[in-house]
Amino acid sequence: MRCIQDRWSHREKSNSRCKCPECGHRFPSKPQLIKNTTLVDLVRDTESFDTGRGKTNQHSGESKQALRSPQKRPWSCAETGSPLCSRHSSSLDVYCCTEELVICAVCASAEHTGHTIGAVKGERRRKEEELKNMQMKSKQNLQEQKKKCKKLQTTLKQIQEEARNTEDYCGSVLASIIDALQRHYLSVKELIAAQEEAAAAKVRTSLQTLQVKMEEMKKRRAELDHLAQTDSDVYFLQEWPSLRRLCEKDLHPHREISEDSLIAFEFTKRAVDEFGSRLEEFCDKEFASISQSADNEQQESGGEMEEEEEEEEDDDDMQERCEARSSECHGLCGVNNTLTEQTVEPKTRADFLQYACVLTLDPDTAHKDLAISAGDKKVRLGPPMNKNLPVHSPKRFIHRRQVLCREGLQAERCYYEIEVEGDKAEIALAYEGIGRKTRTEQSAFGGNANSWSLDRSKSYSVSHRGEGIKLTKTPGHHRIGVYLEFKKGALWFYEVSDNMEFLYRLEAEFTEPLYPGFWLGEKCCIRICDLR
């Protein structure tokens, strides 16, 4: 240090710039020199270590030569007990904080001038504190991700439950309106299914991504634990930078799923609810107008015949006004019935039970493979229970596993329920003249002009004249309700549980009594419910 100060003092007197003898950098003025005590201590320790090693080595004279020419005598970890510099065969006791490298003292003095350096053991202790902090953050982050995972799973369940609730809600609003709205009801169900699929798909994708990330974090945590337990300082410092970058990447926040994933269902319910309110307001207004018109007409009429004629005209005017207004009220087109008739239609199960009828199976019509029991209330596949039945009854179905009831329905309103056990069954109403002997559609329920059928399997469908319509609803309960308005020419099918879930409505001009009938698939059993 004194040597270079003397040299710079001489150059200062000769008005020459001071120049570093190592790198050749010129300074505008004489710099103030400060001894790097850390580097001096490291060099001194390294020299003393090399001297001690040389005494115990059979080639003691080669230690200094190895420092100058490492290619001639490289040192190994097996000989020294610690890693050595591959270039200078010196102990790797220095850590360059600037470049995050483990180096020897010679490398530090020759190639890392101006860098922040320190002892390996000291840096190990400092880095261990960083590792502990990273372990703590990783653990906390994993716990947060678990909470988010549970939250997403709850959201997914809420989406599915809300989708079901929305379907039921929309069904209760739309199913009470005229048959023309049935197409809109199916459209609404498809919309809800699409909303459910879209919302659930986002949550499932996020959930899957989060689960993958959690698995990676668990692996990273295991690597952190392994690195924390290693005894090799060099291995620790070599592996820590890359592992730290990966852990910091894991700490980046996961993109949250919007909490408004259920809002689409809420909008659907609000829209349908508003529609129902407008329809109710429309009906109240029209009925008030109709009542006022009827009162005025009655006051002006002079006789009963005239009053009846005027009432008929009022009814016609009412229907025309209803149809005209319906076209303006969000798709209320195709009204086929008066509003008076709509208001008296049953809605709850208690309403339907007022029109319950008594039915019994007719063994003379049953196919030979059907067994009737329980007071002619139950039918299943099996040998006939009554061996005395005529084999060649003219009323018996020969080729199809079908059976009719004794009672023909032609009252103004009739309602009955049946329970189905098994996968496949048909619930039908047929004229007495339906075919019994053929293998063709003339003997099949729903395959001709003499019968109407609800087919129950993995899904529902209705058929008449051989033409079927597949419903979007899938069977959820075993009990089926059938409601008939004979004079009106309307037939409703419901799935019965705690509520009456509308399935389909058929319209026809019934000309003779309708006999309830059933077709049974394999392992199927049908029972007529006692409602009185």
C-alpha cells in the first residue's frame, strides 16, 4: 500500500495522473486508499491453510506451483475435505454477494474487485434467515390457497344448487301459463343450463389450476426443507438462488374468480318474475274492464236471450282483447283459451286431488307376461296371478306388454297418480278401439290416432300418431300425475313430489272415453295410487 502511495505521490509532483497498476484506470486526482481488511484476512487464512496442507502432503513443494499452475496439480474434495476452486485449487471460502457465487480468495482479488464479498459461513447464516422467511411465507401461502380451494368448491356447489333452484322457480312461473309458453320455458331451461355450464366451467378451470399449483408448491416446500437440512454450504448456495426464484413466483397472487358468478341466475329469475307480474297486472286490468262491460251490457239488455247473446259477445271481445294484448306482453302469443279458464286451473297437489278418480286394472286386457295384484292396483312382469282368466280374451293385448284400466274417463276433470319402479315404462290414455292383436304401431301406445303416451326411461318423451317429442326433463321421482280435462281436450303430465313439476301438455278433441293404460319394460312395476 505504501509502494503505490509513493508512486502516486511521485506522479503527482510530475503533474501526471494517478493510474491503477492493476487495471490501468486513471484518476483525475490522487485517491484516498483504504485497506480491505476482509480480503486481507481471507488471503492470510488461505495462505496459512495452503501452508499447512503442504506440510502434510508428500508433494509439499508443489503447493505454490499449483497456485500458479492449477492444471498441473488440481486438488479434490476427497483430499482436502472441502470443495476447492477448479481454477486455483484454493478453498472456496469467499462468497460474492454481487454475482451470488462461491469463489476462492484468489478469484476475489483478481476478478471480483469492487464487488460485495463475505465469508461463506457468514453468508450461509444470512441466507438461512431468508430461507426461514421463505418457508414461513410458503406455508402461509399454502394455507391461503387451501382456503381459496374450499371457497371455490363451495361456490361450485352454490352454482349447482342455484341452477336447480332457478329451474324450479322458472318452472313454477312459466308452467302456469298457456301452452304457447311451453316453448319459452324450455328455452329458459336451456339458458340456465348454459349459464350453469359457463359459470361452473370457469370455477372448475380455476380449481384445477389451483390444485396443480398447490402440488407444485408442496414439491417446492419439500425442496426447501431438503435444502435447509443440507450440510454442504456450497450446495446450499448453488441451489438457493434458483429455488428462491421459483418460490417467489409461487407467491404471486392467484387470479380470483369473480364473486358475481351467480348473478346470471339472479338476472334470469328477475326477468321471469317481472314477466309474471306484468301478466298478473294485465289479467287484473282486463278482468276489471270485462266486468264493467258486462254490467253495462246487462243494464241495457231487455231479456234473458239478449243477455246471453251479449255475454257471448263479451266473451268473444274479451278473447280478442286478450290475444291482442298478449302479443304486446313479452311473447304472450298464441293464446287459445280465455283468461277465465286459466284462473281456475289447479296448481297445487291439493287442487288436483279434488278431481281424483278411482282406477283398477282390467286383467282381461293384460298381456300374458303381466301379473296383476293388490286388488287390481299393481302390475309387473310375471305369470298371471289368476289362473282362471280366459286365455283368448278379445280385449287382451297379444304381442305387447300392455294393460288397460276398466274405467273409461270422460268426466269434465279427472286426476290420478301412478308409481313406477324400473327404468322403462309408458303411461298412456287410449280409446277402447285401440288394436290388440297386431305387432304394428296400431297396437302400440302413442303409435296411432287412438292413444296418447308419456314414455319414461332415462328421459321423458310424449308420443301420438307415431310422432314423439323428447323433453329436456329427466326422471327425478317415481310418481307421475295425470290430469285430464275431457271437454276442453287437454291432457297434462306432472312429476309428483313435494311439488307438482310440470312435464307436458297435450291438446286434442276427445270423441269417446279414454282408458288409462300402461306398457312395462324389463324389471318394471307400476302401481295405481289410492288418492281417496
